[in-house]
Amino acid sequence: MAKKINTPEFGPLSGVRVVFSAMEIAGPFAAQMMAEWGAEVIWLENTAYPDTIRVQKIIVSILDVIYIVCVSTLLQMKEEKLF
């Protein structure tokens, strides 16, 4: 059994214990908000099927690269007062 960590008490949800087992965007966001408001959040996750948003590979498209290059070029031009 895991050892209990003493956490500071703060926020409107101080003293509330939440058992969290959701996946995707809304579930983890809600658990994060409850933790920020002072709740003790216990996260249960299926090891065979972890949260898909957290474990997905990062895919950078060619349009993302073109956008980054254009923005950095424009910022450099502005800094050098070329326009």
C-alpha cells in the first residue's frame, strides 16, 4: 500500500477525496481543476489502454513547418525594420 503524502489544505474542495478514472480531454481537465481547488485526486488508469491524448505520437505536418518558418521570418524582418 502506498504511503499517504501530507498535502497542504487549501481551496474550496479542501478535504474532498476524488477517485478519477476517465479518459480523453474533459475528464483529466476536470480532475486537474478539482486538484487545483484543493481536492485530493486519486488517479486510476488502465495500463492496457492508457489515456489516448497523453500517449499519442506528435505529428507535425508540412503546413505546421511552413507556418513556423513564415512567422519566424516575419518576426526577424520586423526586428530589422524591413517593413
